[in-house]
Amino acid sequence: MAEEKRNLIQVVERAFDILELLSDGEPRRSIDIAGTLGCSVQAANNLLRTLFVRGYVSQDDNRNYRLGPHCMLIGQAADRWQPLRNRAERPLDELVKKAPFEGFIGVIENDKLYCVTVQSTARTAAAFPQQLWLDELHSTACGRVLLAFLAPEARRRLWARTTRRKITAETMVDPDELEAVCEQARNDGFAEVHDQSREVMSSLAIPLRDFSGTVFAALGISALNPEYGKLSREAKLALLHETAAKITGEA
């Protein structure tokens, strides 16, 4: 990972930093962008001008910068999970109406956990900030399920090329310990996590499989511990399997 960081091109990194900064939907002045990036206003303006010409940023009536329309075109081309999101919307809605949980579908790509869709009684399946879980493969139930169904050698390579941050006092980061947890999850067919991704929060996840039996995503639920404990693990797993069958067309 350190070697990869040294080989990154700074100007390209800063351009992506700008896009990710603006992805929260908040328009910003170039001087504020420069301050966040830790670069000169001139350097930020040069990058912003290039991104503006290419359509990746635009400006509002106050000449503050926001994401541009070309990001939408690129995003649509990269979104391979729209069919899955469509299939999952109603089953997830039914799931979160039956119990006080947040329903989540995640996939693993580029060594990160990407949110395909998330739904709760307070949140619909609309776009959701990806940054919340990107680096939490190791600490979430969905992430561990996805890791569990990788080949052992693929997992070992992933442990070697990534770092894992300690999010709470309970977060497991040692690759040997995580390897044992992943093997257990593969044998059990589910992963359960308590207080490792967020304090006083737990999650439970199972794999989603295609017609050939290949795991292509993970389906999980999470809640604050008092709410999470209102149903037994067996009852929660039954809800997850019922929902998974609806999503994959087996119900």
C-alpha cells in the first residue's frame, strides 16, 4: 500500500479529491476547495478550470463549484447494479417494515465495500453516501460475508495490500484473526458483528447467490443494539433468507 501511494500522481489525486469533496452536494468556492486540499488557490483554480471544461464540475449562480453533468454520464456507465437495485427495492422495503432494521446490499470491488442500496423506515433506496462503508470490509457483517466467499489465496493477497483502521475499541484488524472469522462465516453461511463498525450497533449478513450458486453480493441488516436484540438471531436470519429469495427470484 505504501508503495502504491508513492506511485500515485499528485495532480490526478487532487482532481479526484475535488470530485469526491463535491460529491456531498454542497457547492464550494475555489478558495475553500484549496484550503481543504491543502494546495494553493492557483493550483485549485487550474484543476477546477480543467474539470469545468470537461464537464466534471459546473458552477451555480454564485459561481460556487458543484459536480458537473459529465459525472452523471460516467456514473451511469459504471453502475452495473441498477437491475439488482430494482429487484431489491420492494423486498428490502418489506423487510424494514417487519423489523426496526436498516437493510443493506453490498458488493466488493477494488478491495472496498460498495453500497448497492440501503433502506430503512427513515431512508429510501435512493442514492446513499458511499464513503460511509468504503473501507469497512473488515468491520461490517456484509463485508465479512463478501470476504468469506473469496478464495483463501485472494483473501491473503487482499490482507497484504490493504490496511484496516481501528474504528471502535472492538474493531478487529489483525489479518490472522480476520481470516479465522471469515472461515467461520463461510462455514456458518452468515456473519454477525457487534460494536466493530459503530459503537452500540450490530449487523448480520448473508450471501446473495446467482443461479449457479456464485456469491455476487451480500444482504445485511443493522440496528442499534437495543433494537437489534429484540429479535433472535434465528428470526433475523429467517427474515434475511426470505428477502434474499425474493431478490434472487427463488421465492
